[in-house]
Amino acid sequence: MQLEKFRTHLPDYAGKYEHIRMRREDGVLELTLHSADGPLRWSRHAHMELEEAFMNIGRDRANQVVILTGCGDEFSGPVPDPMANRATHKRTPAELLELGWEVKGLLNNMLAIDVPMIAAVNGPAARHAELPILCDIVLAAEHASFQDAAHFVGGLVPGDGVHVAFPMVMGLNRARYYLLTGQVVPAREAHQIGMVNEVLPREQLLPRAWELARLICRQPEMVRRYTRLLVTEPLRRQMNDLLPYGYALEAMGVVGS
């Protein structure tokens, strides 16, 4: 019983976040990313919230499967204006240091969640598309798409995780092309190249995610948790090796621009 005071429970964190709506049913935790109940408008605030939320979700042993989705017709946006984006890059060394710590925590905390994760990509993922494609099962609506809209084409080195995720899920040459051009990968193409497992009509997306989550929950808890650890180990190793290096180069690009 003494262990209980060290555990994290859903009421401790579910209502903390402005950009994350949570509901749990039979051990399945559904996370909906949003801004003012509309599509997520990516920001530093959202970045900070997700870094902490993933940590809390991983520490809550009542979470058995996690579904990650968005709100409305987009998963994450907006596509930034390249010239306006460059004007916001300047940061002090102290700001870069804090952001680097946060960048590392965002993806490592997500990969430290030791239960299967299902992405239900409800629309275009123009910002931080690595988050849904790092999930174990990736479902996409027919009008969904994937893009790295905020890095190279906006004047930034793509070093905060997308440089690891894209090559691992689509292959090195394709990834280099998409990172350098910022081109959009439509859902059907994403399915063909292995980024996405299923493409569905929008109205079938979440029901299918819940169907798969309940199917996964039929397996013993130890099997579920250890399978998640096993299949994400290559991702964790790549992140540990390449994320600090990538962010260091991104920060140097900011300082030198």
C-alpha cells in the first residue's frame, strides 16, 4: 500500500492540459490534441504540455493502451509561413538549453510509455508528424497527410526527432527527399511506403482505433507491456544515439542564421 503514494493516477493529470483532452474506458486512454476545441495549433505551450503528459501517462499503471488523435479536420498545424518562421528562430543560449531538454523529454517520454500506442490521424499532420508515426499502429483518414513543414523549408535543421522517425518508417532516401523539400505525403502514399497501416473514411477512424485497442487488451498485461518494449527498442536506441546530436546541429543553425 505504501507504493500507492508514488503512483500516478488519471485524476492527477487528466485536467492539467490546455491542448490535450483525455478519456479512459476499460484501460484504453484516448488523447485528443486540440487548440480551443479545434485542430491543434502547434506552439511552445503544446510542446511543454505533451512532454509532461507523456511522462504522466507512462507512470499511470491503469493505462493499458493509448490512442492518440486530433480534433476536427487536422491532426496538427498550421503550415508556417517560411519568412515569418525565420523571424522567430532567434533564441538565447539559455532558451536553447531549456528547449533541448524539453525536446529530448518529449520523444523519450513517449517511447517510455510501455503499453501499445495507436495513432488515429484525423487529418493533415504538418507539424511534429513524427509523433503519430512513432506509434505502434498508425491509422489515417483518407484526407490525412504527413509533412515536415517547420524545419528545413522554414530555415531550421530538422534535428528534433523527425530526422530519426522519417528514415525509420519510410526509408533513408525517401526521408531525405521529404525533409529537404517539405513535400506533403498523402495518406494513400503514406500507406504504400509503410508509414501508415490502414487508410479509412474519417467516420470510421476512431471506431477502428478502439476496435484494435480492445483486441490488444485481450492479451495478458505482461505480454502487452513487454511486446511494446520489444518493438520500440530500435526507436529508443536511435533516439538516444541521434536526437542529442540532431538538436545540437539544429541549435547551431539557429545561432548561425
